Amino acid sequence: MNYSRFLMTSVLLGGLCSAQNFFELPNVSEKFNVIVTVESCTDNQCSGKTTFDIYDKSSMKKYQTLSSDNFYLDLNENRKPALDSLKKSVVFDDFNFDGAQDIAIRNGNNNQESPFFEVYLNDSSTQQFVLNDELTNLVRSNSGMFTVNSDSKRITAYLKNECCWSLTSEYVIVPERGLLKVSEFEEDTRDSKKVTTIKREFIDYKWFTKTTIYPREVYFKEENNENTERN
């Protein structure tokens, strides 16, 4: 049976909602296909209560249904999910580096008015996505979704205060203990004449701190040169 036809038939038979607020997301994950049913949609966006029917691509069986009370998704000119918005609303990745795909779903905004996500880890023993409070709180206390580096096995969170102050924090996951912060980089550009950076590293169970103050014009010249070299 054609996979897309199978999913569409499953949704229609289940009577989830009208097709107007129904979207299939086949490319958000290598392993899973997602059917999104949103409470309210206009010509260019959807928002509100949302259900996510997650299907295993290999077996074509429903894996799980998750929900969001305050989902948001931009639509393109064809009234399909806009790719940039989709990447900021449904995120599949291996957040705890155990080899299984996990999922984060947008659910409103956090205290800094940044997109808030609820993070679910894939429990191999139960074959279910389970809400992880620690990673969800990490999103809540920072400015949007964190990123993961599968090579270094580190999680990076970003916190910004308007234009002129930012904090980048890196974490590792300690088995049976959870998140452990191992570094911070603070950048303060609020002074009109200088820039202050503070680098903190957790090494051998101790924190080491290095504070550097740059003339403003020197700091941004060096930063621009680094960006040019990277490009």
C-alpha cells in the first residue's frame, strides 16, 4: 500500500479534523512520519491546540500521539508548512546521544518570548517518547531551542538579553545523573567603548574563569575577520 495513502486513510477514518487544518510532514525525520492536526489555520499560519500522530516509516504503524497546547507554524504561498518555520516547530534529533531519534515540539513562548519547546526522549525499553523535564527546563530558561553536537556529544544553549549581552553554555549528559554544565562564554557589549568577555570552564571538578576586556573597535574588527575567514 502507498505510504502516503495509508496515512491519509488512517487520519480520515479516525475523524481527526477537517483537511483544512491537517498536514503531513514526511521529511522531518528519517525514521518517523508525522501527521499534524492544528486547531486553527489562516491562509499563512496555524496555531493553537495541536495533535501529532507519529508513524514508524519502516512498519507503517502508529508509534505514538503527542500534543501541544500552543503550537505555531507558518504556511507558504501554497498553504503548506514553510520549511524555515517547520524547522523551528518540530525538531527531531538525538538529544541524549543514545542512538535513537528524539523529538521536541513547540508549545508557546518562554519568558523571553522565544519559542518554547517540550522535549521528549525516545525510551527504547517502552518504545515511546517520554517528556524530559530537565531538557525542557533548559529550553525554558534560555532563548529558544538548544543545539546538539553528535561529535563532541555536547548540548549548547543560548541566552540573549536584547542586543548587547549573551551567554552560551555547553552541557554534557552524565549517565544516570543528567545534564552537567562544562563551559560558559559570556559576551557583554553594553559599554560604548569596550567589550567584556568571560570564559568559564569546568575542568577536573573545578571552575576556571578568564575575563578579557577589549576596546570595542578592536573586538568587532577581530570578530569580522574571523567571520570572513570562516566564510
